[in-house]
Amino acid sequence: MDIREFFKKDIFALEAGVELLEVGNGTARARMELSPKHLNAAGVCQGGAVFTLADLAFAAAVNSHAELTFSIWANIQFFKAESHGYLYADAKEIFNRGRLSSAEVRITNEAGELIATFDSMGYHKGTPLPFERVE
């Protein structure tokens, strides 16, 4: 099993339409094609859908070391609303020492415009994951 297969077990993100595109050492890229199920009452992508996209990219980046890591804190800022097309989440780990890991995620649209930023801190549980460390 590799890390991408492992994250196919994230049923919530899968059902939301999130697709993990790439995973590197402390990095990840995911995307989600917006559809009517993602829209809120105002006709734009619901914030929780954007959060789910960013959270999966974060999870892949911080778990790329093959050690189970859960988010213990997250913050998201929204800058632009979208209602169609693809959204992309690019995660980059900025800190990893001891039991803590932190990553920044930029969410953009197909034109590369910034939609939101997501910051999260993870806690390494010390439990090995069933895939090789991503190099």
C-alpha cells in the first residue's frame, strides 16, 4: 500500500469529491471539482467543503513520514468565493520536530487565484503507518 491508497480510506473526503494528486516529503496536492452538492444557499462553495479539501492535503503532507499524525488545531481564512471549476490545495510542512508538525495550505482556483489559506498543527502519535515514508 502507498500513501495515496491509504488516503482512499478517508471516506468523508472521498464522498466530498477530494482527489489526492501528489504527495512528496512533507508536501501534498489535492483537488476538488465543484458541483451543486458543494454550494451553499448563496450559490457559492460552502466553507466546510473548502476546509475538507485543505484538511486532506494537510493530512497527506504531515503523514508522508509514515507516522500517524492527527490535526490538533486548524485555522482557515477565506478570500474569494467560487461556484464552479476545480479548487486546488497545495500543502507544505513548515515545521516537524518531536511530536509536532505544522503545515500551510494554499487553496487556489484553476486560474491560480487565491481562494483561502489553511494552517494546521499536527500531533505525531508514534504509530507507524502501513506504507513507506515518502521521499
